[in-house]
Amino acid sequence: MTGNKSNFPDWYQAVVREADMAEPSPVRGSMIIKPWGYGVWEQIQKDLDRRIKETGHDNCYFPLFIPLSFIAKEAQHVEGFAKEMAVVTHHRLKMIDGKLQPDPEARLEEPLIVRPTSETIINHMFAQWIRSHRDLPMMINQWCNVVRWEMRTRIFLRTTEFLWQEGHTAHATRAEAEAETLTMLEVYRKFAEEILAIPIVAGRKSAAERFPGAEETYTIEGLMGDGRALQCGTSHFLGQNFARAFEIRFLDEKNEMVHPWQTSWGVSTRLLGAIIMTHGDDQGLRLPPAVASIQVVVVPIWRKADEGEKVLVAARSILLALENAGIRAKLDEREGVTPGFKFNDWEMRGVPLRVEIGPRDVASGEVVLARRDTPGPPGKSKSAMNEVAAHAAVLLGEIQKNMLVQARAAMEANTHLVTSYDQLRAQMEGEGGGGFADIYWCGNPACETKIREDTRATCRAIPLNQSHPPDKCVVCREAATERALFAKAY
């Protein structure tokens, strides 16, 4: 592989490219997600969609185009997204002076926004669907694409168009909506740790970092391999802001017309970038088994032509046993490339487990299994051919757990208890990430602004359920009752 993690930006781009995850599209800032990368996204969708449905939500789909007037109804929302919105003004092209241009006679009466998020169009429909307390709670989710015209882009992390899921709910009471917000935050936290093997800090955002139009935003934050934070998902308590803007009312049990309380929440293909940056190494990508579209690759090895058929027969029987055990597996029968090339190729792509089988293995009835999470001889073991599927299942479970342990150890080693402003500035010096700075913060926006301007670090999360004794803010030395995690971020 070209590049190593000491030059993290170049290393990241090399992994995306050489692991065949994605590549830039002809449209600036957009990406083409290739089958290997999309296969990971499909596994993410499959597991997370199940979790979302288990909490009582139904999937639906809303239009890509949103009337400009809808966006303008919620002041904070439009202000938050105004610089990122793509606008459609014409519905037809025409040859004018030999050039294909928008037809002046086909200008739309009202411009359309290409959705940056769907709160406005969904709330327009909620106003028609919600009439009584019997219509609540209304709990929907959609998997779709969104467009945000980013100035600085990086594949998976920040692109003009990306894929995501966005959930939207309406409730009869504030307490129900607040509980929903935290329920989905916990769904995301468990998903990230159990499936992506990414350790998470769950907390609420500062006012400056809130979603436009929300009363409170909660986040799951991961710490990447270069010491920078990545917002991996958010859950927003919207209060009644959108309900008022879109005149959503219902008749409650007291026979009074009132506004519902709302939430929205989402994760995106940014999670693919999180997997790369959390788990990747100098050899390339490392995939947690839970999201690998191929969990086990079987690589047959032979030199002489008369050995090949026997090896392939045994390899195919192993493949069938793996598939029958519910393991996503592939037999690499490519011709014209060496076993060493195949080993490197699958290691680059991050396949969690490799089965190596040659003539001697066929004769002995044993094969070699090589783990991607533990490189070299320590990661290799042998298995009887008739026990490969059972052995592989055990190893995949161990790999999944070990990757979370490794990532959590890295995050803990790069989280620093900071007690002075000088210490905070020193930690964030240079171009590197600097890790999480765990500080007492008084909550004053002026102190947050000073940290951002002096260090480029932002408030990533105010962890939930704190029980720290009061202390002093590291910036102004005034009384502080909570700790917050600051970091440079993507």
C-alpha cells in the first residue's frame, strides 16, 4: 500500500482508493461508492434498520425537492443551512446561441431546494396527518440521499451528496419526545460499539454546535486514529419549534388544540470514514466482521497443475460449509495472480479472516486461518477441514470484540484530563488532532469561542450522567459544574 498513518490525510485517501471503497465523481465534491464500499453500507443499513424498526418506527420516503417557502418557515433552520443549499430554478434546457442553457421561459414559479435534510417537507405533511392525540406518536424513518454544497470535501467524511437515514417523530408530550431523543441516541451508541466496533462518547452538544432549529442536540462522538474527533450520529430534541412554524396542532385528551413535541435523528455514510480511520493500519482497511460483506475469504494455493483440482475441490467444500453456517464467504479462484498478491489484496480490503489451503493442507486435513486484526504469526491458527466453519465463527466473534478493545484503548490513551488553559493550548498545538481534552467548562459561549479561536478545538460533547464535584472553568476560572470534551474535528 502507498502511504502510512504518519501522514494521515494521504493514508486515508490511499485506503479509500486502494481498498476500492469509493472514488471522486466528475461532479466536484461528490463520490462514487464502489461495490466494496457499498457492501459495507448495506450491512450498516441492514442492522440499523432492524434496530430502528424494533423501537416502533416505520420506513417511508419523501421527495428530493422541497419548495423554498418551506425552508424559509423556520428561521434558525434556514440560517443554519442557507450556505449549503442547492437550488433548482428551471425545469427545461434550450439551445441558445449554440449553447445548451436554462430556458428563460421555463423558470419555476418557486425555486426548489435539493434536500439538505427533510424536517420541512415532513412537517408540512405532519400538519395534514396529525389531528388527534390518537394519531400520536407518529414515528417514521427514511433512507435517502441529501445534498449540502460543502466548500471543503473529503470522501465519506464531508461530500456534496451523501447517503443517510433520518428519523422524524411527533409526540403528545415534551417528556415523550425527550425520551425518544435519548432512546435513539442509545440505539446509535450501541450500534456503533456493537457493530462498527467504534468506542463512543455520548453527550449533548453546546448551543453553538446544535442542529439548526433544535432545542437540544445529542451526539455520539468517536476519536479517530489521528486524534481528531468525528461526529458519528446525532439525535435532536426539536421541541415545538417546527410544529409552530408549520402549524401542526392536535386535539389532546382535554379537548384542547395544542402543538406536538418533536425529534429528528440520523447517521450517514460518514460512518464508512469512521470505520477506516478508527480501525485501518499501514496495510490498509480492517473491517469489523459485522459489517464486512465478505467475512472469510478462502485462498487456494498450488504450484503444479495436477494439484489444483484437488485443492479447489477441498476449497469449494469449505466455502459451502461456511455459507451453510451463515458466514459471508468467498473463494478466490482468480488465475494469473500469486497467492501472495491475493493475501495482500484481501488484507488491503480488510477481510476479517482468511483461510489458506494448499496440497499439504488437503493431505493433512488441516488448513490455516489468518486473522486481519492480529497481523503475522500471532494471528494464525490451524483447523481441521471439517471444523473450519465452527472455528471461523468463533474467530469472527473474537475479532469483533478485539477490534472494539483495541479502539477503546486507543481512545482512552488519547483522552487527557486538562486542568489549565495553558495545558489545553499545548495539547492542541500543531497540525495533529491532539485527542480529547476533558475539561471543566462553565458553559459560557465566550469561553467556547476563545478555545475555538486559540486552538481550533470545538466542544464535541458534554457527557451525560455526570457526577463530578464542582470546580473552575479552565478558561475563565469561574465556577463550573460540568466537564466537556473539546477536540479538533472533521
